[in-house]
Amino acid sequence: MTYEPHPSAVGWDKDHWRQRDWVSWLVTGPTLSVLFTAFVISTFGWLPGAGVALVCLGVDLATYYWNW
């Protein structure tokens, strides 16, 4: 019998994350955030880039802690 945590508890306890969970979070979270922020900075300048970085950071933190 294997332990299956309740779906709402998985985001808090990272011991239950599998390797593919980490990879999918790293690729779709911080990696895309950095690339998108760099694109906005190079296209529109540092001020819009800073706004995008703050929004992306907030979303990345929320998905890390609440496993959205």
C-alpha cells in the first residue's frame, strides 16, 4: 500500500513532489518568467520589465506554495 496525500496538501509538502513535478514547475515557472521578463525588458525597457518581473514572481511564489 502506497501513501497518497490529499491533493490539497501536496503543494505544501515538497517531499511528495516527484522529479517530473519539479521539472514541470521549473520549466513553466521560473524559466519562462525569466525569459518573458528579459523579452519585455529588451523590447519595452526596464520599467515595464520590472512590472512583469513582479507579477511573474508573485505567480511563481503562489504556484510553489499553493500548487496551483
